[in-house]
Amino acid sequence: MDHLLTPEQRRVRDDAREYVNATPKQLILDMDEEKIRFPKEWLREAGKRNLLGVRHPVKWGGRGMDWVTAGAVAEEVGSLSYELACVHGVGADLVCDAIILHGTDAQKERYVKPLLKGELFAAECLTEPRGGSDFFGATSTAEDKGDHFLLNGQKRFIVGAEGADYFLVYARTDADLNAAPQKRITAFIVDRGPGVEVKYLYGLMGCRGGGTGRIVFKDVKVPKENVVGELNGAFPVFTTMMIPERLGTAAMTVGPARTALQIATRYTSKRKAFGEVINKFQGVSFQVAEGAMLLDACRALVYSTARAVDGGMAMNQVRRMVSETKKFVTESCQKVVHNSMQVVGGIGYTNVFPLERIYRDIRLASIWTGTNEIMASIIAHEWYREATSLKGRDYAADAPEAEAADEIIYG
């Protein structure tokens, strides 16, 4: 898809590719075995190479690029390791995006600049034990104590819980149960310190080594200046975060699927059975062809949506496109990995190839940052709203019996 990238976008993508090629194999193996719980040194090096948050303004440590570039970088990092792509994006894209779009210059100076240099690490705290997709049902509270807020509550499935120096935390600040759910939650920057405890590290099926855990906040003092955006105003922060969360997820998911298909292609070009190289058999080659087709479709959709976001498309249309992209890409890439393992056969089910790790890791893609069922709900809502408001030709009238009113019954 180089024809969709400008020379400068390709240069940044190639910088990421060079870094991927320089990453030692042992880091990936040690993360999967959880000998490394959080890849701080790898992130530090990414910061030194200016590969964290490439779309953020140069003033705050980014490269001043766009979503298309960020998507290309995410794919390259994902081709190495899905979990490295997770930790690469959570702090530099999600948390920094919230602060850059909604925070103060003082917050950007203190929290964004050092993170994009690889000197600090951050995590987003959204999911709670009693609610995943029900974001506005959050029960964590932050009580106004005059010069600070007192934060109490729990968050779970937090990527980077083990290694983060600070957290973007959503908590209820309006105790009125009759208040609109969208108007009673506030976003905060919470430094790791007294009262912040990583209570549990999850034993994950895949995506290991990113320090994913449950965090307990107990009487944590949060300075007033650490409010991101407005008091009781987390809704616009949450809304804008859905773009990096879901579009970023889609872009990085292309990476491991591409790797799996490359492995399968090379293997099936050498492996022989019944006296033939197995890519001569349609049962094999057609599955590889389907994978190639889906990867091209995924990339095209990622870049198209990225350009829509970069171009300032209306938020309701962006919501639909981002949701479509996240759902289509994650499910298609899971199919690509499935096909890749299938054509490689039994040896693909062992750790002789990284296919089994990729298979485990990529299963997360359709669950986190909003399940694909939530994506379908958003797509349906926004599509019906758009489609029913369209003006123009009545295509339903282009039928021989279109005037048969007695046959067209709606209720």
C-alpha cells in the first residue's frame, strides 16, 4: 500500500521498520513467558528514536504527522509483537492524546513531553470489575476536598499497570444519582504513589509481558490541577479517546496477521506432500489468497478511515467509520491468522513457529477497546441515522409494481 503513503510517511514507517528489525527475539520470548513484565527499555529506545506518538505536535515531542502515518507505524510494531503494539500505543497515543486535546500546557509539559521521550510511562484506567463496556456505570469516586480530590475505587485489565508512572483515570465526581451519566464523571491524571496499588497481575491467554493488572486506588490525593478537561466533563475526553483506542487497535492488528501470512506463504512454498509443493493445491493456495485479499482490504479501510479523521469528518460519521474499521479489521485479521495456521498444519500448533503466539495474542483484538458487538451497535445506530436522513432519488420506486400500495405493509 505504499502508493497511499507520501514520501515522508514512508520515511517514518521505515524508521519504525528499522526499529522492529533491531528488536531482539529474546525480548518477545521473555515477555510471552512473563520473565519481562513490562518492556521499559524497549519503550525508552522507541522514545529516543522519536517513534512514540508520531502524530502529536513537535512542540510536545511528536513528529507532527497524521493518522495515516500513525497507522503505518502501528502496523510495523504489530508485525513484531501484538503486545508490544499495545504498550506502544496505550501511553503515547491514548493517554497523551487525551492530555494534548483536553489538558493544559502545564500538563503537557509535565506528562506528555517526558513520555514521548521514553522517560515516563502511562496507562489508561477505564474498565472496572463491575463493568466493561458500561463505561458510564463507573463506581470509582473522586471526592472534592477543597485543594484536592480523594480518589477511591478499582480498575481492571489495565495494560501497563505494572510499569506506568502515571494513569489516566475516570471517576465519578457528582454523587447525585439522578444526574445524567455523561455529566457525572471526570478524567484525572493520577501519579503512582501512596494509595495506588497494583493488586493483581492477570494470567493472560496471550498478550503477556505488558503488565496488565488490577489497580486499587485507596484515598489517593489528586491535585486539582490534574483534572483533564472540565469537572464532570469526561464525556468529551472519552469520546475523542475512542478514535485512538479503536482505530489504533485496527491498524496494529494488521501487523501480526501480515506476519502470520508471510510465515504461511514461505512454509507452503517449500513444504511437499504427495510429490508436490503444497501451494500447488487449491485447498492451501486459496486460503493464502483469501488472507492476502483480507489484508489488502484491512489496510485500505484503515488508511481510508485515517484520512477521514485527519480531514475533520463529522464526529457521527467518524464514529461509524472507526467502529466499522475496528470490527472488520480485527475479525478479518483473526481469519488471516486462522488460515495461516491451517495451511501450515500441525507444526503451526507448536512453538516451532510463532503462529501459536500470534493466534493467542490476536484473539484480544475483537474484545478490548470496546467489543465488536459494541462496534456493531454503534455502526447500526449511526448508519440508520445517516441513511434515513438522506435526500435524493427514491430507489424503491424503481420497480414495476412500486405503486401497489396494498402490498407494501409496514405495520
